[in-house]
Amino acid sequence: MNTVETIPELRQAIKQLERPLGLVPTMGYLHEGHLSLVRLAREQSASVVTSIFVNPTQFGPNEDLDAYPRDIPKDLALLEAEGVDLVWMPSPEIMYPEGFQSWVDVAEVTQVLEGAQRPGHFRGVTTIVAKLFNAVQPDKAFFGQKDAQQVAVIEQMVRDLDFPLEIVVGPIQREPDGLALSSRNVYLDIEQRKAATVLNRALKAAKASYEAGERSGDVIRQTMTKTIQAEPLAKMQYVSCAHPRSLQELKEIVEDGTLLSMAVFVGKTRLIDNLVLGPNH
Amino acid sequence: MNTVETIPELRQAIKQLERPLGLVPTMGYLHEGHLSLVRLAREQSASVVTSIFVNPTQFGPNEDLDAYPRDIPKDLALLEAEGVDLVWMPSPEIMYPEGFQSWVDVAEVTQVLEGAQRPGHFRGVTTIVAKLFNAVQPDKAFFGQKDAQQVAVIEQMVRDLDFPLEIVVGPIQREPDGLALSSRNVYLDIEQRKAATVLNRALKAAKASYEAGERSGDVIRQTMTKTIQAEPLAKMQYVSCAHPRSLQELKEIVEDGTLLSMAVFVGKTRLIDNLVLGPNH
């Protein structure tokens, strides 16, 4: 497994790789969620590139950029074991040199849910992802369904700006008790860790209601809200029952692909989770 | 010479072309300025793609989008004669389908000169150019020095977003009396056509002053202003003596590459021109 830092080194290394090329962008501190994406990339590509970059422009001023967990030696060992061909670990100075001033902005779909709670977050995401795409030029790029809005935003950007690649979305990976894997789960103490299952429990309650025939967006949102409010250590930020592409809140569940999602604080840790409703999900 | 409209057709046609691939983006109504870029592309590339697209998002609400001159049959004959391999002529609906919402924004360098006079213009330019780059994936893209700020903005975007290509800039093409070639010159009547040489005369006066030893930005700007004000049919919008990359106005001429530029109305026609000062220019 080869490791590079600068873009010229990256371009040189990529020339040696067989196509099709799969890219798995990460912020490091890898868990089974990331590794499942690497395996998906491995299955669908002749070569796999993983990037590790904690992107400062997608963190708000009061968010956890400095505290964001990092463990590069462990990450590299995991990626090597998965048969990754190339790991790109640029510095912030390489990605955002002095005088940097170009941004990719996706409008409507970034204004709700995570975008409403984290102003500027998606501008940071789309800009760094555009840079990763241009630098690596993958045939496919792999993202996790865990960040459902990120997937919708990146798919919108790829369609609108004609990026010559395919986005592949891997399913959410969960602990045995249903907690979605996240690098931020390390912030949770034992009691909080138990309480954190409330996100998945709320999604399951909503799904049960849907499967029992409920089609009202309001009722579905209410079901999720009540489950979260019953957990003393959890503080709900939002719940959503939305169209899967536009992410606009629904009055009535759409035929296929309705996205249920939420952000919940457990202590100081902000967790997100989601589930797609519909016969094909 | 092959002609395509949709992006799938384009991608299919490009697969057949030899690399390196040169792209010459145009808005059609081609003149010698465009053709000189095509020849430059021909010299430096194995294959040449030209796009013809009058990009609505770079025109302001009070600008000449609807009136913008078009002559596709003539354009195609000219490009065929220059040995262009592929012409891409997308419709506005292909480039901006319903729900389009992604934009590329370059910040500081778009805020002055043309950007100050034409709000939103460069957002339209950078967005369409990013789309052209992603759709065609050229090795080199060719732009005219006539639009000096456009060149600075696109070079900034390419550096910041890591587009995997080289920008090549072709020199301004001029009529025998010095008027810079422009598709908009067709708007000029005979008297206006004579008056329009004032842009080049102002640039030459400034250059003569520089060559005589003048180094003050204010004096150089004053020299251009006076020349333009002496022409009754001309109405100056701005003159500039600026740093070639940042486009910030200069108090003192920089060692090499100072950009002199201006926008002048002759009748209702808005004309621009520029010249680079310095020993290597």
C-alpha cells in the first residue's frame, strides 16, 4: 500500500493504478462503516484509493474540529488489511493554500436538516469533495448512507456540475444494539452509550407505524419525537420525514424512498441517524 | 468533424479522440480571436474540441443575452476549416436542467473590474466552465487574453479546485487599427466603429508613459482616462492598473505583469480591452 501527501505525488501514483478506480473519502479514525465502504469499493473497482483528511471548512466555529479523533497508524493498518492500493493524506496547507478563494455551493438541498443546524457545513463538504474528485479522478466514489443529506447534496452536485463519475452509497453499519457507527461515538460515556440507541429506536418505531399503514408525515415525525423525548439523556435537535432527493418535509409519505432522519444530542455529543422507508428499502 | 449535443453523446465521441485533448470554449459567432485559439489548440493537442454555448447565467438581467449574435452554420464551417475534431453544442436545458442548484464561486478576484460592474457574471462563468471541464475532461483549455479577468478567475478556480488540466492563454487579436476583436463589435455603426479604437489608443498612451519611466498607478490610470474622455462617442466605465493575479489596483507598477484594463461604452455597446506591462510582455 502506497501513501502520498501532495497532489503531484498523488497524480503520479494514480497513473500506475488499474482502472476502474474507486475512491473512498474519509476523515480518518476509521470504523466498520468506513471499512464496509472500502470493501464495496474493492468489489466494484480494480484499484481503491482512500483519502484521509479532517476537512476544516466543514466544521463550524463551535464544532469539534480540534477535538476530532485521529489515529493515523491504526487507520493505515486497517486500510492495508483491506487491500487498499493508495492512501492520500494531504495537509490542510495543501488543500487550502494561502489565497484559496473558490467554493462549490449547492443551494436548496443544503438549506434544511443538517444544513439548517450547521451553516456553511455543506459548502465545506462540496468544496472538498469537488477537490478530491478533481485530484483523484475516480470512476466511482463511495459514501455512507449514515450521512444521508451529504449523499443527496453530493449527488446533486455531481449531476449539476457533470462530474464524470458514479456515486455509490453503502448501507449504515450498526452496533448489535442498533447504534449507527460513528467516529463520534467515542465521546459517549457508558450511560450515554446506552441512551444513544434512542435514535435507532425512534426510527424503528416510525417504521413499524409506516408498516402498520400510517402515511401522515406529521404522525411519523410525532412518533419519532415521542420516542426521543422518553429518553432522559437525549435532547432532540430535529426529526424529519422528507422527500429523498429534495429533502423537503412531506405531508404524506411518498411511494418509495421517504427519508426519516434526525439529529439528537446525547450529553454534548451530537448524533445523527436515518432510515429509508418504502418497499424497495 | 463530428457534432454532438448531449453529454452522453459527447462522452462517447471523446472516447474516440486521441490525447492530449484541447478544449476551446466559445459562445459562438466566431471571429479571428476564437480561431487563433483553435489554431493554438491544434498546435498543442492531438485532438481539439470546441464548445458553442451562449451561457445564460453569465448575463445580467439588463444585458444582451437575447440579442447576443449567433450564426451556427458559419461557425461550423469555420471550425471545420480549422480541423476541429468535435463541436459540442448543448441546449440551455441540457446545461441547466430543472432543479439545477450547484454553483462554483470564486471570491476576491471576481469582486473588482468586470465583476464589480456585472454582479453574478463570474459565478455564471466559473460554473459553466467547471461543467465544460468535467464534461469534456480536456488536458488543456484555451482562453483569450481579451477577457483578462476571466483568465485570472479561471486560473484561480483551477488552482483552488485542483482541476486536472492546463489553462493556455492566447494573445488578443486586433483589427489593423487596433480595435480588439469581439463578437459585440457588430453592434457598432460606422462612427462608433472609428471611436472604438479609443480603448487601444488609451492603452498605448499608458504603455508609452510606462516606457518613458512612469511607475505611478494613479498617473497611468489618469493617462488612460484622459484619452478616453477626449473621445466624444466614448463613455468610460472604469480604467484599471492592477496586479495581474489579485487584480487589486496598484499604487506603484509591479516589476512584471501589471494589467492595464478598461471598460468603455461606445453608444450602447460595452467594450473591454487590456494590455500587460512589463519587460516580458
